Amino acid sequence: MHRVDLLAYLHNHKTRFMEEAAYTSRAIAFIQQNANCFYRELWPMHVTGSAWVVSPSREKVLMLHHLKLNQWFQPGGHADGNHDILNVALKELTEETGLAQGQLRLLSEDVFDVDIHGIPAIHGDPAHEHIDIRFLVEIDDGVHIPGNDESFEVRWVRLDEVSCFNNNMSTRRMVQKTRCLQRRR
């Protein structure tokens, strides 16, 4: 994948959420203007990739308690120059969960969600923003998730309890999208 491919993914991404549509437009404009958007050293913003992980029943999602930020999020991280943001999301997922690639099931190569969110100044990095490109993945919720040293804990959370762990707008949006997936089953 190249930056042009990511732009095509974003141009094809449709959402019913106004704030996500605005993030998508903003992401497209930034990526068009910044060939090095996949590098974490680009300030004030850069592209990251993450995976919204659902159980086969779509009743639970996988969340991790992030060590550096001390908050609960979906697995994901920096592209570090990798232009294939889907590959970045899956790589980060395997690293942060400790699972093998064969234990993951990518439900679609289409973008599931787009978010732009602020990151506070930490460890010498200035405050900045992440353009987070999210993909939908399924993992068997009966499989042991070993995690890694980047998080305090990794756990399955019931959809109706996600807001107790992370109640930001983008997480609520992904929960709503997951509930729509449940109704389609």
C-alpha cells in the first residue's frame, strides 16, 4: 500500500457520523499535503493504525489498558514509516495481544472508522494528534490473550460496559457500529 492507496480507502469510506466525516476530510487533506505522514516524528500530526476487535457474537470488544497513557483503548499504534496502514493495524494487534496472525480474522479490508484525537506531551514528544485509521477484526473470545509489556492489562469488555473503560466519542461511535453489526447477523 502507498499513500495514494490510503487516500483511496479514505475517499471510499462512508459514514453516517458527522464528526467522523469531518475527520475523514481533514485526514485526506493532511495526507495529500504530507508525504511523510506515516512517521511519528511529523508534528503536529501523523497517521496511526488500530484494530477494533470483536468477539464472534459481536457482544464483546477487546480493550487494553495502555501503559504510557494510563487509559483503555483498542489495540493500535504508530506506522513508523510503513505506508500499509492495514498491515500496521494487524502488526500492532499481534504485538499488543501476543496472539499469532492466524488467530485473527480480518472482517473487511475497508476502513471501519477514522478518528483524529489529541495526544498529550509525553516522554519528550510534544502534544500532537493521531489520524487513527481503524479496521474491524474478529478474535475468538475463548482464546487466552497474553498481552505484552505495553499495557497493564488486555481484556474482553461487554459492549454495554465499554463506556466504563473509555467513554470518548470515537469509542462510543465504534460501539454503535458494532451494535449495527449485531443486528445484521
